[in-house]
Amino acid sequence: MNKYGVPSKVNGKINPEYTRLFNLAKGRIKPATREYGVLSKKFGVPSVVDGKDNPEYYKLYRQELDKDEVREYQRGYTRGPGYEAMRVRGWRKQGASIDTYGQYLTILAMVGYKCEICRVELTERSRSAHLDHDHDSGKVRGILCTECNKGLGHFRDSSIALSCAVVYIDEN
């Protein structure tokens, strides 16, 4: 045992707890305590009391949040650099045969910026516009809203299951 009270190696590998304590002692890292966060100092109220979240702190924290600033940050995420490449990577990872964001915009314009099933309005940067594709072949079928895309997913893209659902709804 060493001066930190934990073994330096476990099963022949360096113990992460030993490394953390060593770096803490050398001043390379600061202790991670929620009790002394920036907002705790600002409000004069600890975020944690007796190991539990302090409701008074979180009440003050929520009042401090600037809703408009948060919304602007979230909007900026979908407009930031790399957004288009991120979307294309996601589609390719799912097996869709699309190579550029421009192809997506072309398809969206061809369907009149509307979901191809329910006809709800979509925008080019809308998180609710989904590229629908055949999971077996990768062929792009069109653009759907979130709800229609989820619906097809729940029916496992089966036209038989969808037909049975139509019959069920019509009969009941």
C-alpha cells in the first residue's frame, strides 16, 4: 500500500483511482465537487446537501436560465458548420444510398417540402424531416415527418402489417 491508500496497480494494470489521487496531490487536477460549482458560489446555496440534490439551488438555477439564449444555442446547433456532413454520415451509416446534402435538398424540393404521407409542412433544416429508405437495398424512398417515419418503423416497413392495420381501423 502507498501513501494514497490504494494500490498503484490492479491485475498488472495501473489503477485509475491511484492515478487520480496522484494527480490531485500534485495539483494537476482540481477536486470534482458539485458543492462548490460556479452557480453555488453565485447563489450562496450548495447544489448538494447531505449527498442529495438541493431543491432550493435548482429553483434558483432554473430562474437564472435565459430561455431565449438556450433556444438560440439550440437553433445554432442545426445551422453550425459540419451539420450537413453530419446528416449525410448518419444516413450513410443507416444504409441509405445518398452521397450529398444537396441530394437531400433536391428530394425535399421535389416533394414540395411536405411529408409524403400526411402532407405536413417541412423545412430543409427541420429535425422533423426524415430521409426514408429501404433498409435492405438502401434505396431512398422519400422524405417523411417524424411521426410517419416512426409509424413505418413500428410496422417494420411491412406493407402487409400496414394493410392489416387499415382493415383493423376500418372495421373498428
